[in-house]
Amino acid sequence: MTLAQELAAWAAALRFEALPREAVTSAADRIVDTLGIAFAARETDAARAVGAVVRSWGGRGEATLIGEGRVSLPAAAAAFYNGTCAHALDFDDTHLPSVAHPSASLVPAVLAQGEACGADGRALLTALVAGYEIYARLAMAQYDPELRNSVFFEHGLHATSIIGTVAGAAACAQLRGLGAEGIMHALAIACSMGAGIVEANRAGGSVKRMHCGWAAHGAITAADLAANGLTGPPSVLEGRFGFFEAYCRDRWRADAVLDGLGTRWETPRIFFKLYPCNHFTHAIVDAALALRAQGVEADDIEHVRIGTATATHRTIGDPIEQKRHPQSPYHAAFSGPFVFATAMAGGGGLGVGFDDFTEAALADPRRMRLAEHTDVVVDAACDAVFPEQFPAIVTVRLRDGREITERVLANRGGGDRPLTREELSRKTEMTAGSPRARRLLEAAATLRDAGGPAPLFAALAAPPFG
């Protein structure tokens, strides 16, 4: 069998009873996390633009827009909007070392598809885990261990959305019960739909924020087309003119596509993001929190040296003057000096929160003084563990002459330092507000015994957004 046929056969045979408990729990937690983030993002420019477009499309009500609590649009259109919201704040989870973000496309696609076909909670969770497991392996296939980077990203491509379309199509087709052949065709069709370039990361623009929404839209559309008889090539992944040859040439690993499928579960290993800023800065926040726990105050610090990996340094430390003086709240979320200063000054949420990335925060003289006295450098110890982790080694020189170093080599929210129930609850309160967070957590806890996703959306019901 071809790679696509192997993946499809595995997904078609997957049953809820065969899933490890930790994979089911992780999938339910990721639904909570993703929906909370999506709710918080409804008033971003990207969400407003996509919301206006999908409402203008109209069509038969099959699925719910986040925050509305009622079925209102076709599944693919609802997934487009919800997926855009899920990725718009850069707060969604991360698979390592591929550095791809699965939930922002998979959760909106599977939930919208589930609403449209009347799936129950167990079927939703099974399809979602299937999507995560396929996603992780496709992402690892295009990860180059020598480069320690995504080949897609090296080419300016957004692996997150491209792979999300393909894995999401397999999950949606599995949820619809299309069988191995139908799942294979949905996956193959989706390979012609996945899209996204990351020039916006470098030169600006908000288009990247809709990538995961478009991936979710494509996933459902591909499954719809497969259900209605459109077909794709079985060799779509490894073929001469297939997915990996087109995107990676010879820099991809066929063995990674099936490695550990059904025996090593990747779903619980995907990293939750605890802070609403670039994931490369998270260990810096943890270091700041550790310093504060020792009684160090921001005003005590004379100089800061942040050691990080080479690839990380390019994103959060270079050029250093721009990182010390970010020009916008969005740029501040990619600044090692600003994020450290914010966490030391006493940020919100679990260490830093949404209110820490505003124009008012950028004007805070206490934060800016500390950011101006911060250097970001490449550290060999960080390079040694990147990108399996996004580490940081932070040394502060205090006004009394002492130096204190905090080494954070493993990120919170992953397999080595998993998210606690309290942390998930606190993050959801930050994104969805209380009591919505409590209702959402309760709905997710009973999802495996529920009739479908309606209680999840009802938990987040708010006045219609327009």
C-alpha cells in the first residue's frame, strides 16, 4: 500500500475503545483550549474580515460560529471562521520538534464536521485523535534533523496550515464514516488544497491569521468532495509529482509518516502555550517567574543576558534594538527583552497575559528600562536541545553586584512539564472569561458521553458578533 492508503486504513479502523486514556483526555483538553482562544480572538481584524465574508456567503445552517451558540452556516464556512479565530492570537498549541500548530485547524474542522453529520462525543474524539496522529507524522516527515527546522519553513511555506488541511481532511472523512478508500481520497484531494506562505511574519500583514481557518475549510471541503465521488491519487504523498516531492524535493523522510502509528501516541506530547506570545519566549517567562519567586524585583536588575538557541535568536533577539523597542503590541510578542521585562514587572494570566501586549504596556517606563538593558545571545546549551524544547538561560546582574542564573531547558505544557488542570482552567478563564470557562470545562469533561459538540458552543454563547 502507498503511504496515503496506510494512513487511511489505520484511521478507518481506529475505534474509541482502542485509544489510550491520556490521548482522549488530551484531545478533550485541546478542544477547551482551542475554543477558549477562538472566543478571545473574535474582535481581531482577521476574525472580523473572515466573519464578514462567510456571512455574505450564507447557505444552509450546519455548524456554529464561535460565541454565537447556534447553528448558522455551512460547516466549511463555520470552520473557516472558527479556525481563523483559533490561530489569530498566536496562542494555539505546538508540536515539537516540527514547530507546527495542529489544533487551530483540526479542532474547528472536526467540530464543524461533527455538527453537520450528527456525530456523538466519542466519534468526535476518535476523529480528532486520528487527525493529531496523522498531522504529527506528516509534520515530522518534512522536519530536517540536520537543519533542525521545517523544510516547509525554509521554503517560506506555512507547514501548520498546509499539513492541517491534509490531516484535517482525513479526520473529517473518518468522522463521516467514508471508510479507508474514502479517507484516502479525502487526504489526497486535500493535498491540492493546503496553502500558506509566511512572508507576513517578516514583512507584516494579517493574512497568516486566517491560514488555519482556510485549512479547516479545505479539510471539510475535501471530505465533502470525496463523499461525492471526487478521487485523488493513492501515491499523492510519495509520488514523483506528489505532496512531499513538490514541497521538499528529496529533503523529507518517508519512514516518519508511519513511524509508531497506533503504538506511540503523539497527541499528549503536543505542547500547550501558557502565554499569549511567541513560543520561543516562554522559557524566558518561566525564568523570570523563578527569579521573582526568589525575591528578585524588576527594579533590582541592572543588566540581563538571555541565552537562547540560534534559530530562536533570529526571531526574538535580532535586530536587538528593534527587540528592545518593539513598534507594536504584535511585535512585542516576538521580543525576548520585552517579554522578560513584562514577566519581571508582574504580568497577567499565568505569567504574562493579553493586557501585557497593548500600546499602554509598550509605554510603561519600568518595562522599557529593563528591556533596554537586556541582551539576547546564542547559547550552545540551548542549541543542544532545540527544537525538542525552546530553552532559555537567563542571567541577571543585580544592582548590589550579585549575578543569578536561571536555566529553563524544558518548556511547561509539554510531556516533561505537562499542563495541570489548574493551569488549563486559568488559561481558559483568561481566554473565555468566567463563568464561560467553567461551563466549557464541564462540557468537555462529559463529551465522551454526550450527543455532540452543541454543549461546547452553548457554553461560549455570547451576543452575535457583527
